[in-house]
Amino acid sequence: MEENAVRMKAYAVTFNEIRVYLSKGYYNGISSQFYIKNIENDELIPLNGDSLNNNGNNGFQEYVFHTNFTMGKVYKIVDAYGLSCYLDFSKLSMCDKFDELYFYDKDDLGNHYTKEKTTFKVWAPLATDVILKVIKWNGETELFPMKRTKKGVYSVEVHEDLELQQYVYLIRHTDHYDVSLDPYSYSSSANGRASIIIDLNNVPCHKHQLPPLEKMTDMIIYETSVRDFSMSSTSGMKNKGKFLAFTELNTSTDSGNPTGLDYLSCLGITHLQLMPIADFATVDEKIL
């Protein structure tokens, strides 16, 4: 919806403060009362606060309220005339307390497969609902509601063998669900249409463990483009612009300077970030 067609919007800006914006084209932006409504039980709770004198706020009158709400629930803000809008939590990620409440450093996110079951976990603290959608081999789909746990992690277990089957997450923030791949998955379908469940025991490189670091600041990170890493006409590499270039050893320029992995080994780095390794929106992977 275009901004000039919006009559009311509401944001949680801290974990006990809500800002409501009422269009000055709607009753001059004035309402004698606002309420917060829990969609789950339709309970209306009056909000008490102040109207801010903000003439430059793009045609909206701003109101500030201090109230309590529960993350993971869906709320609407309702004015004295019955106009309503969903409470938007997206600005909470900028709040000082966000990291304190939702910082998550465990390594169990993504899908974790066994023949008997697969566990799915995704970190989505601002979401109000997450549903796992599994796409079966025959094209049928199955939905699994996920449970919100500590630190805003949503989790579900599916007790069947799902190896190599596809899945996505349906993530709700206000009034609709967005389709998302699993940001922690190890595999995806062509053009990034869905994540794929794989058995990591069948992935040889997964078994190689990097030496532990005493502290995170010991990391020396270098980044490179998959294509640019080897594409130069003087790289001395056979698989220019391809992933296979990262398997080539003993490569150099015409003048004898090391290239490829030999060059990286001279840098003293501990980690390499490849950019990008995901799909491009403008490139159809199925026709490459």
C-alpha cells in the first residue's frame, strides 16, 4: 500500500514502548483513545500515553504509549473510531535490549537429519508464527507448525525419513506469511526455490574439523568472489571462474607469483568467505 493511503501504523520501538502514527487526513490525526488488541483472545486493553507535537512527521500525528506485550503474539492497535492496524515489531532489532534478550550462539540451527527424524530450528525472534512446509517427492506438501522457544528460536521435529526432500519456512510478522529458505541449510534446489535436507555423514568435507581458536578475535578473515578468484587471464588456473578452481594447487602467474590457494596460503589467513555462493536472481541455473 502506498504511504499516502495509510491511515494508521504502529511500531514497537522498545519492549515496553509503542509508537502510533495517525494520518492527519483522517480526523486531523486526532483520536481520544487507543487500544491494544491481542488477536488470540480479542481482548482490548486501553493505552494511556501522549500525543507528540511532531508537525514534520510526513503528515502523521505521533502518539507514544508504554505498555507490555508478549513476543510471538499478534496484536492490533485500535483507535476510538474502530480503525485498526497490526503492531509491527521490526524496529525492535534496533533496541539496545534486543541482543541481551535474543542473542543466540548455539550451533543447532538448521535441519539436523537422521533416518528416524529430522529436527528443524530457525532463529526468528521478531516473527509471530513460523510453519515448516515440506515438499514431498510426489509434489504433495505437508505443513508442520513450529513451537517458539527461548531466544526466539522456532523448532519442530518430523518423525520420518526426509533425506533429500525439499522444505521452506512460512514466516508471519503481521497479517501475512512470507516464504523463506532456511538460512542455516547446507543445500538448496536450483535457483534457490527451496532448502534440501541432506545427511551430512555423506558429505566428506563436513568431517574435517578446523582447529579451535582460543578467542574469536584470533580469526583473520579474507573474502573473495568465486568468479574473480580465478578469472584473470594470468591466473594460471584451468577452471577459471568455477568452484573447481579452489581445488587447484601449484598455480602461478607467468612471472611466477603464486595464485589461487597458493596465494591464499601466503596471506596468513585463518578463514575464507566466498562471495557469492548462492544463486543470482538474473541467472537461471537450470540452463547453465
